[in-house]
Amino acid sequence: MNKWIVLVVALTIVAGAQAKEKGKSTGALTQDRDAFIAAQQKKVEASGGEFDKAKAEEAFKKMDKNGDGVISADERAPTAMKGKKGK
């Protein structure tokens, strides 16, 4: 059983490292354009809406303040807080 736990932990670490190398979101601090658009599409389609790629790309551009093609935690924080005002 311990071998299985070690294997699962090792695979999780490798998958996280590979995702980070590709610039994909690891669910934590950063998210590249493709990962952002895929996440937006999944969210819209799950709610039964019609996905608009142009709108998702525009939203990404607005959030990517420094234009490096990755949304960092610092760039995401002001956007997250915007929706919480007045609550």
C-alpha cells in the first residue's frame, strides 16, 4: 500500500512540474492564455451558455496587465476583488 501512495504522490509532482513548464495553470498562481480560454469555455458550457472565444480572449488581454501571456496571482487579485465589492 505504501508503494501506491508513493507512486501517486510522485505522479502528482511530475504532472504539476510538466504543467508549470508548459505555462499552464496548476490551479494555483498562474494561467496562460490557452488554459484561461479553455477554463472559460468549460465554465460557460457547463452553465448551458454559448461560449464566445473573442470575449474570452478580450478578458484575458484585460487581465494580463504586463502582456507576458500569463495571468499571475497579482494580475488576478484586482479582478477577483472587483466582483466582491458591495457584498
